[in-house]
Amino acid sequence: MKIGGFRDDRSGERFRAAYERALRELWPGPKETLDVPTAFGTTRVYRAGPPGGRPIVLLSGAGGNALMWHRYVEALSRRHPVVAVDTVGEPGASVQTAPIGDGRDGAAWLEELLTALEVTEARVVGCSYGGWLALLHQIHHPGRTASLVLLDPAGFADPGWRFLTWAIAGGLAGMAPRPLRPPLARAVSNSTILETELMRMMRSTMGFRRGLPAARVLTDEELRRVRVPCLFLLGARSALHDSRQVAERVGALVPTARVEIVPGAGHALPTDHPELVAERVLTAAR
């Protein structure tokens, strides 16, 4: 089992410089920076918003970190405490020291983190891989999560050639000169490549070895154990799965769930429709 990290000091230094630059350029206001120890490593967390209350906890997709939420922090933190997380095992400011072998380990890491932060009624927002972790945490550690918002979550199909092609095409398009990116973003259905600072940071992760298990497909039994209110926001053009099939399965197995398929959106839902996603998160947090 792998532990996430950079292959050499030079790669790590290059990434840290890009990460710090992105943090300075993108983070919209005051924040508290915490490095929280867990059995799997030290987890970097950024907190914003008013003290007290039930926080909105933000989990990124694979290969990402807390900075993917920079467009959301200001709107979400006006009335709610916000906790943006660099997942252990992903490229960010967290430092993994022990392997995360499967989804149960990932859920245990999140439980340790929320316990250390004294979060008892989390409103967890998870994108893609972060959505898979959020679901597994609620399944294995019920009682700490008050609600879930899941943005085109992983765990409903094995990534096939279509998703791999989408990811590779997005990575290549993100290296194009900035004036060429808008038409390329439309062509490959990946609006993330329009985020200049994030793409600079992502390019600096080339020397990173990811230390997390693949998101396996959740079983019917597991989904039936999801008991909290949850909103599934699915991209109609998602490259990860057939959104209508996911909606039907969730509707049949998770009675506390609402499902919305967002027209025109792909797997990059948070950057495709940030205003819609922010409004849905705030509505779920009431």
C-alpha cells in the first residue's frame, strides 16, 4: 500500500511554491490555518466564517485540495463556518504518514479529523472522490454528519475509457496557451482548465504519487445505510457515469436523498455551475 508524496525534494519544492502562490491569489478573505494530526498523517484545514454553529465541510475530488473551493468560500462563510480540507494522500499541504488501504480507512481518517475539530453535526460537501469518502464516512460513522451534498460523486461506476479520455484531454488542454482554453474547455467538457492558478498548481503535481485507494462501486447494502438528508447533484454530461442510472439507483435505495441532474454540466460540475452549486449548498445548510 502506498503513501502519498513527491518522488524527490525538487518536485515537492516546486509544488509547494505553486500551492502557496495559488493560496495567496485565490483565497478570498480571512482564514485560520490548522494542521490536524491523525493516525494517517497531518491534515491541513482552512477555517473561515463565524465561530460556532454546524460547519460546512468541503472535500475535494481526486488530485485536488482545499483550493478548488476558492470560488465558494466567501458566499458560504457569510453565515456559516466553513472547513476546507486538504485530503491526506492528495497533493496539498497535508502530509500522509500511514497507508489508507480502502474506503473504510478513508472514512476513519475523516472521522478522526472531525473529532479533532470538535465537529458533531457536519454538513459535508464532497466532490467526486470526496463525495465517495463522505458517503463512506456516513455509512461507517453515523451520527457525526447532519447532511450531505454530493457533487457528481464517485462510487457508482468503475472509471472506464470515457472518463480516462476526459481526464487526459482536460490535462492536455490545460497546458494550452490561455487564449485557446475557452474553446478547448467547451470541446472537452472540462471548465476546470479555465482556472489559471489551479491549473498552474496542478501542473506542478507531476512528481506526486497519490496514496489513496480507487473509489470502488458502493453496494446496495451500503447505500441503504445512508440515513441523513442528502442532495446528489449530477452532471447531465458526466464522463464518470450515466447520471440517469445513478439517479434511479439512489432514488430506489436512499429514501432521504434528493437527486438533481444539472443540464449541460459535466463531471467538472463545481466550475461548470458555481452559482447553482453554491445556492444548493446554502439551501441544504439551512
